[in-house]
Amino acid sequence: MEDIRRLPEDVLTSVMSRAATGPRAACVAATVSPAFRSAADSDTVWSRFLPADLPPLVYPSSSPPPRSKKELFLRLSGNHVLLEDGLTSAWLHRETGAKCYMVAARAMHIVWGDAPQYWRWIPRQDSRFPECAELLAVCWLDFSGAIESRMLSENTRYAAYLVFKMDDDCYGLDSPLQVASIHIGEDEISSHPVRLQNNIGNQQNDGAEEGATPRLPMERPDGWMELEIGEWDNHGGEDKHFCARVRETTYGGNWKKGLILQGVEIRPKN
């Protein structure tokens, strides 16, 4: 160890840039000694964890420019930054540096989403985006969010999550069950039953296949609910269209009310 510490800083930095397999490894190496810290915190090392094709991001005007590549990584992995379109937020996965996104409800395809008798658009201070979609009344539920493979990190397994809340007076979203699916181009690669409104004690499996257990939503640290729609491998090298969809189109199904959509989040599958 003492011999390693005597290496010139540029050599130690070069070694560290090859040995640090991820952001966590670099942070651990920085605790070994002052020499290791200098090398592990260098731009040479942290440039490896930043995507070469970072999308154009919109920072708050009050945000000072990052002083180093490490500070840029920590900022992008600790905060959600809007893309230039204002309808997509982006950040980096802290463990791997993979790119993550949330597609706003405004950028989703929502059947009857522009019909004010069925849906309305409302501002919410707890949302990443200026407005969310609130379900007023429908008997047929069908919405989806999409992203292009070129926006994602290569050789990464991703999952898509619906991010939403329920009004206090919501109803009709517990039964029949909804169907969540992932599509690549025109092909459906996964499909399973889900229940958006998880009423305690409701054990019905309306519309589910024999033996299929519906996936249920979970509460997030930010107070919203999320429901896993599905997962897929983004190998890279091809231009593909990934679509995450939730629908319930049962003939004669229940009327539904009270769903508040923030968007679809796409991040590496843990």
C-alpha cells in the first residue's frame, strides 16, 4: 500500500480511472488516503461515470455551474433536471451512472385525455411538471408513455413505473383489473394484471388469467404511488421505440374517477 501511495498523482489517477468500477467504488477509494482521494475525485475518474451523450438539460438560473465532474455527477444523480422540451425530467442512477427519465403526463398518450368531460389538467406543487392529468369519469381506461432506445444507457435492464396519486373520492379503479404491458415497436413483450386502487380486503381477480396475481402500487418517498408496468433489456446499437401501457377496456366495465397521473418513470431495474 505504501508503495502505491508513492506513485505520481497522474499515474495513480490513471490506475484509479481503470480500477474504479462505479461511483461507489470511487467514493470508497477516496477514503483510503489523501493521495487516493485526490485521484478518486479527479475529473478523469468521474468522466467515466458521466454519459458521453448527456441530453441538453435546463438548470435553474440560480444554479451555479458545477466545479468538477464529480460535482456534476452528484448533482445529476441527486436531482431531477428538466429537458429542453419541459415534458421530460432526467437524472443519473447513483449506483451505475445509467440515464433515468420521467415522461410527463402531458407527453403521454391518454385516450380522451383532451376531452374536458373525461380528464382535466391541474397544477400540483408536489409534481416535477407544471401540470398533471386528473381522471374525472371514464368507463374505458387506456394510456401509455414512450421513449426511444437511443435516449437510454446501453446494456442496461430498465423498468417502467406509473407514478400517480388517488383523490379521496376515487372509485372504480380496483375492479376489473387493469393490464400493464411493455411494447417494443409493434411487439408486446410482457403483459400482466395490475390493480391501481388497492382496496384492503378486495381479493377479486377480475379479468386476470388463472393463477395470476395482480401487481399492486407502492408508496414512494416523495409521497406519490408507483406501479411497475414492466421491464426490458436495452442492448443499444439499434433505434427502438419502447412503450409502457396501462389499460382496462372491459366491455361494460365500471366507471372510474380520481386517478391523478404525474407520468411514467424509466430507470434501471434494481
